[in-house]
Amino acid sequence: MTDLKQTSGAHSNGVVDVLQVEDLRVVYDTPAGPAKAVDGVSFSLKAGQRLGLIGESGSGKTTMGMALLRLLRPPGRIVGGRIVINGRDVTSMSVPELRAIRLKEVALIPQGAMNSLNPVMRIRAQFVDAIVAHEGRLSRQELQERVDKAIARVGLPSAIADRFPHQLSGGQKQRVVMAIACVLNPELIVADEPTSALDVVVQEQVIATLGQLQEGLGAAVILIGHDMGLVAQFADLIGVMYAGRLVELGRVDDLLDEPLHPYTRLLIDSLPNLEGKRELRGIPGLPPSLVNLPPGCPFAARCPYAFDRCTIETPTFQEIRLGHRVACHLYPGHQTLPLLPGRPSVAAPPSNSGREIRMESES
């Protein structure tokens, strides 16, 4: 059994997963009916693993991240499946139990750092609130040391703690949010597009800081993003979501060098490659409505490989190679994605994993 497979407890080597997601289903209630934002997603993560989630807007990435912490608000709701963190099912926890594990065991680094910080409180006070809520009243000296240490871990001077959020740059605010999220040393971090609205240089700095935090904590991290190049530089594993479903999951090098799902392949083909000039190809059509998903594979209407079975039967999520899983009817009949006329066999040379290629998603 590989690290990527769904499990029900410990692996054969005795290591228990930090996170297990089993057949997770989330809907948003709408006047037209429930929209299936997350539809039967399963995966697991162990301590120290880094998973990057990519996909077009509306694919369900952020909804799944919010569901992991039970932070969904109406009309969103979890309707099925389990979310197990450190052996406990989050979906059955009471509100006090959820408050106890948030920040302590699982933490969120949200989009829009300015919206996550209280504009009328100094930074230090916001750290203190988080610490005291979980550990009770500590001495002033101990609190100051804890805050200064947390800020130093993200590469900021201690003087930052005495400022208000509006006095910080965008990159500084994002690092402060990361420091608050990690101040209690969580074992699982969900980072929801932490580099949105930041320039390219600051994006690289923020991702590098996240990597340093993760290594220091030994935590598992889920990085949600649109920028495949940035995600690939950080992640060990990449999961590709489409129409609420996980359609491919594999090690970053394997997935970039030889993607198995047509959607993954087309995502990579739509990105610029600094190795040489080539025609950029967009993905035709639009994602389907999550309220009335078509029968069969939700990507069939846009897929250049689609055949009759694709419009009738939903593909199963199966392991094609060791640690590489895909939901596509082309398998197990094929071992690789068949070649399309006029396209190279892979999106990037096999000698380059894609980690050093700067790629910006157009979606």
C-alpha cells in the first residue's frame, strides 16, 4: 500500500496518517438544487508530506480545504464521507471539540491576509489571543518570547509585533498570518492560495517561508493554488481536481513529466515553458454545472480522447503506476496517455521535473 492510497488507520510500517479523507462529499444548496462542490474525494497524508491541489476556479479546491477544518458556512454543508485527523473523525466533532483542534492540530493559512487580521489590534495582541485561547493565561514574558519566536520563524523582525496590520506590506501581512497559524505547532496546515495578489518575487519568498515552517514543524501541508509552477516547486505530491472530483494524484515529478489524465495534460499544455517556444493551447469549453452534472465523466465534453463509455459510466479512481492514480476510462487499457496529433509525447523534457520552470496558469 502506497502513501497515496486511502487507508483506514496505520500503514503497514506502523505510521498513522495525520489526515485521512474518505469519500468526502460537500454540497452548496441552491434554488436549482444541491451543487456538488466536492464529490467523493479520498486521499491521505502522513507527517511531513506536502500535497499541492490544482484545478480551475470552481473545481472544489477551496471548498475541500474549508471542509477539512469544518469552516464551511451555509449554504455549504458536508453530506457524506469522513475527515480523520490524528485518528479522530472531524465530521462528528462538537463545536467545542473543533475549537480545541483548530490552530493546535490543524491550521488554516487563508487567502487575503488583510481580511484575516483584526485591523484595530496590534499584531502581538492577535498572537496572544490565539495562544491564550488554547493554553490559558501565561506570564507576560513567556507570551512575549512565544510571539517573538513565532515572528522570527517567518523571517520578520520582532518590531513587527507592535504594528497594526495596515502598517505592513502585503508580503509581511501574509507572513504574519502564517506565523499565527503555526504558533501552536499544528500537525496539519491547509494553505489556501497564500500567494494570491502578491507579486512574483514575494510569492517565491512566501512559498519558501512556508517550506521552512513545514520543515521545522514536520507538519503535513496542503497547498491550494492556481499556479502549477509555484505549487510544483513546493509540493511532493500533486492532486488535480475537476468538477469537485480528484481526477489525478501522483508524485510531482511523475505528474509533470508524464500526466495520465487528459485534463492534467491540457492544463500543462496551456502553460508557458521557458525551455523553448511552443504554441499555448487553451482548454476548450467550460466546466459543467455542479448542480446538474452530466452522466459519466464530467470532463468528457471537453476531452479530446472521449469515447462512448465516457458519457455513460463514471470512471473509478485507480492506481495505474506505483503512487500514481487517475480517474479515466483510458486505463488500464493504456499505460500512458495516447499521443494527440501534432503534440509532443510529454509536456516537458523528461530530464526536467518542472520544478525549475516558471509556469503561470491562465485559468
